[in-house]
Amino acid sequence: MIFDKKKNAAVTIFFLAGILVVFAVFDFVKQDIGQDRLEQLTTHMDYFLNVKVVNGVYLAEEDYYIEQHLPQSYPESLHEEKLLMISKLVEDYPQTKVVLIPTADNILTDYLPWQAPYLQERNLLTAVEDAIGEDHVIDVFPAFVEHVQEGVYFKTDSRITSVGAYYIYRQWADRCASFPFWYQLEKLRTVKKDFAGDMVAAVGVKSRVVDEITVFPHVLTKKATINYDNQKWANSYVSEGKLSSEEPYAYFLDGDHGLTMIDTGYKNGKALFILKDSNANVVIPLMAPHYEKIYAVDLRYFTYDLKEFMKDCDIYNQFDVLVMYGCDGFLEQFEY
């Protein structure tokens, strides 16, 4: 059953209230009985009463489910810690470039509830530029502001779409590539029409709103040799089986792995070493035509010594280094 919060709200509220009374009686008789169900019903009550934030997700305008990032969750000490880390990386690898992807609450601000708090990520980007220099930072904020109506974010998920990935790629290619590969947004193919992402899961109520997962034809047809965590091999940038799994976004690069090593098949002697979060999984295949080798590291799951591993991988004499995170991911996950 798909709930529609615009219809039959009063009937549903009275119904749920009655169930809550029943569970309250059970709790009086036996401690903790039905505790999980009570929590679920509380979530449903919040949803139907049109509460504007449920389980850390803003129920925003235009049917967007937008992840909440409260400023107090990211203290100044955390910012300073990450700035020190990125500064040290740039000191060791002066060729490093940094892409920080704005979260939806910073771009879709007009859709948020009135006076909803959110972390000002532009300030984070400025602090990174001050710490390592503007030449090391690729600013994708203006592109996201300009093209937000094209669907750079999912409505039901916290991560970027293939459209968002395209505009990140273009900003990166303008700075770091001798020529941009020709991708056309109008040729995007839909591979899943009923994607309900992580934000809907966080709210805990099935939504009538769904997204489409799309991909560029070149990503589908271009073969590569890919090694995940020195355990699993693949010859495609996408994993078809993931579309019917509990995590369809893992369709791109098989989801999150500590180490992904890619032999692209392009013989140009160039290599890329990228430190990243989940957002980068949809961007990396677009960058593939520019490199022969790509090493992608997700520090959450990476089990090796990063510095030693980077030395071992630098067989092409100063590979390109890229740090690509959502702004929240950079503060929460960038640690080595």
C-alpha cells in the first residue's frame, strides 16, 4: 500500500491513535512489548501530520526528501581536522585536485521548510581554498545552482544523479583534461524507473514518489577490467543485478568498496588516484576515457596504509590525485 499524505489524513490519524492506545495497554501489562511497532507508528504519525523533518530528513517542497545537516553536528574542531589532513595530502602530492559536492539542502534551499537550519557548505569550500589554494579546488557549486532544475539530485536519495555527475565531470574536464569526452544528456538511458532511495528508507514510510536511475550509453557499452578489494572481478562499470537489490544505487561501480582498481583499456600511460565517497561512483566512469589506470579508495573500508599504497601505485611518475566527496562525506569520512 502506498500512503498519500494528502488524502484521508484525518481517518488515518484516528486509526493510528487507536492502535497506539492498544499498544499502550500492552506495555502496561508487559514491559517493552511492541516497542518497535510503537516507534514505527510514531514515524507514520509524524509523516501524516506533515511534520517537516522526520528521522533527520526534511519533507521538502516538490516532493523532495532532503537529508538534514545541522551545523552543530559539524563543530569547528572537525573542520580544522579535515583541513589539516587535506593540506598534508596536497603537500605530499601537489597535483591534487579537490571536488566537494554540495548536498541538496545547500542548493534546494527554497524547497526546505521555513527557517530550516543547514550547514553552510560554501564556507567549508572557502576554508579548503584558503588552506590549500584555489588552484587545487574545482568549484562545482555554480554548476549545480545553474542546472538544479535538470535533476542533479534524486528526490528520494541523498546522492547525485547521472545528470549531477555530468556537470561535475564537465567542471573537472575543463580544468584537468586536454579535451572533454562527448556525453549528451539527451541520450541518457533509464535503467530503473521505480527507485526509492536512502532518504525514503530513513523516513520509514513507503512513498508514492520514486526516481529514475539513468546512465550514459558509453558507460554501458565500454568494457574495462575492474578489481574490487582484490577479491571480485568485473568487466563493466555497472552491475545489473544491483538494480533489483536493496541498494540499487550500487548499480554504479558495484557500490562501495575499500579499493577499486580499473584498467580502462585506454593506452595513454596516465593514472588517476581518487579518494571518494559514494557520490563519486557515478562520476568515475565518465572520467575513464582520460586514463589508463584508475585507483579509487573509499577510506571507510580501506584496510591498507594509504601513504604506502599510494607510493606503490605511482608507477606512472606522479599520477593525478583527486579528492571527491559530498561536503558532508568530506567532514564525516575523510580520514587517513
